[in-house]
Amino acid sequence: MNNLIEELKQLIITSLDLEDVTPADIDPQAPLFGDGLGLDSIDALELGVAVQKKYHVKLDASSADTRQHFHSVANLAKFIESQRST
């Protein structure tokens, strides 16, 4: 799972074009939105598309579960892992 977490950190940086942010700067447990990494709703859409393309997972933007999956890098990694095993 550590490899997936590192992949996700890099995906966040590249898909959102975050300058001056390295994977080491992203705490896997920290919130991606608001106080954590500070992403906004536009970032959420872009990140959702990038995750769907790279990992071939299905996301429902209006689902409360999806919001929980995108809470942190660690949550997102757990979600992707669970989808891979189904």
C-alpha cells in the first residue's frame, strides 16, 4: 500500500499542477481539502478524473462515500485497493 500512497501523492501533484509541493510534503493522513492540503472543489473534480483514468475505479461525485474516500491520501489508497480486489 505504501507504493500506492506514493503514486497517489505524485498523481495529486502532477494532475493539479501543484508547484513547490513534493510527495514528502503530503501527509497521507491529512485532509486533502480545507485545512489540510487546501484543495478546493475544482481540484476535487480534476483529481477524481485523474484517479478514474489511472486506476479504472468508478466514482459517484454526489456520494457521501466518495467524499470520505477523498478525505485523505490514505483513505483514497484504501478505496482503490478495495476496488482492485473486487
